[in-house]
Amino acid sequence: MSTVQASDTPTLLLVGSSGGHLAQLLALRPWYERWPRCWVTFDTPEAVSLLAGEELVAAHHPTTRNIPNLLRNAWLAVRVLRRRQIAAVVTTGAGVAVPFVVLARLRRIPTIYIEVYDRIDTPTLTARLCRPFLSAMLVQWDEQRRQYPEATVVGTLL
């Protein structure tokens, strides 16, 4: 895992918890592979392996209802967003996304949230928290538009 590096190059910031959230972001590879990018996820063996060769910033976990780690990740977001020129923040959640989305939007950085494919009938808590701060909401199923009428359906990522 890298430390937060300063950079003047516009960078795509891909933020997601490990596991399925990370897998869905990785499925976007044909779209993001031409852009300089930095990943924010948990320092797990799976994430490190899947992101070998990528710039990686370790987020604090667990994030579910964990206020100390929310604050740690908010401070991490401040450092990343201050030291790098971020072109956009793209996330599939979960909790690690909230401080990055909120702080990016406050800095007028575009924020894109992709709702996970396995939540069709109810919105995720992270999507509900991030929604007021989003530039774009993307969903993977037409049925998800019942919760997010403003969303764009992009189809399934996995």
C-alpha cells in the first residue's frame, strides 16, 4: 500500500470496500485503463493481489457503524484530495465511500456512485448517504430506478 503522494496529474480516484464492491470497480477496467488512477480500499490480501501494480491507498476498516474509522477515513480523504489533482471520484461503496464523496463534492470534484448489483429492491445505506453529494448516480438494473429515478442504467458490471 502506498502513502498519499502529491501529484499534479489529473487522477481518477476509485473508492470501494474490498470484496464485491472492489470486483465491480475492477469490471470497469476497459473504461478506466487509459486514465491515471489511484485506488482507495482496504489493505486485505485479496485487494492487494487484485490491484498489484496499481497505486493503492489503504482505508481504515471496518466501516459499518464505526465512527472512529469514519473519522480516520475522512482525514484520509482530506489528505488524498488535498495532495492530488482528482479528476473524479468513482465508487460502488460501501462505507469507505461516504467521506470521499462528501469531501470531493464540497471541493467541486465530480462524484459518481454505482449502486451494487445485488441490491435491487432497497437502496444501500451508503447510496442514501452519498446521494445528495453525487454528480451522477448509476444503477445496474432497470428495477433500481424505483429507488433512484434520476439514475442512469448502465447494465450489470459482473
